[in-house]
Amino acid sequence: MGLTKTEIFTREQNQLATLLKAIAHPARIAILQQIIAANACICGELVEELGLAQATISQHLKELKNAGIIQGTIEGVKVCYCIEPKMWALLESLLGSFLGSYKNPESCC
């Protein structure tokens, strides 16, 4: 039986690709920026802040939560979301290592 495509890559390559795929939408970037700017859990303010439909925001929150980038807690009838600190630190580390690996050569092409 052949290898799946992900098996030929390192764990770090797969993790970074998964995390980047989860944030690779402008609405998700905006959601993360709102959560970070609030510096607290956000419960229902995203619809008003971003001007997107509740269903759209819910779908983007689901993607971010499935990737582990955010976490949600139930407070009454609302789900409140915040950054998941360990996964955020992992994303920062993986992306920083990846971007930092490029050393601008004296000559190229």
C-alpha cells in the first residue's frame, strides 16, 4: 500500500500546513484579530464587529476551533471563544522557524 501524501512530510510541516490552512481566509484573520484585540473571550460581538452573517461566523469559528487555534466555553446560551495559548505558541514557533529559515543570499536568479 502506498504512502498518503502527508506521510512523506515531517510532523512540523504537516502541523504548519494544517494551521495555516485554518487561518487562510480573511474572515478568520479578522476573527482572530478581534479576539486578540479584546484580550478576553468573545461571546457574541463578532457579528456586529465584522458585519458577516451569524452562520458564516459560526462556520469560520468551527474551522478555527477544529484546528485548535481557538477554544470555546459555554456560558448560558452563548459560546465564548478565546485564543488557545498552547496552539498559538506552536503556530508562532513553527511559522517563526519557517520564515526565519530564509537567509537572503547575496545573489539569486
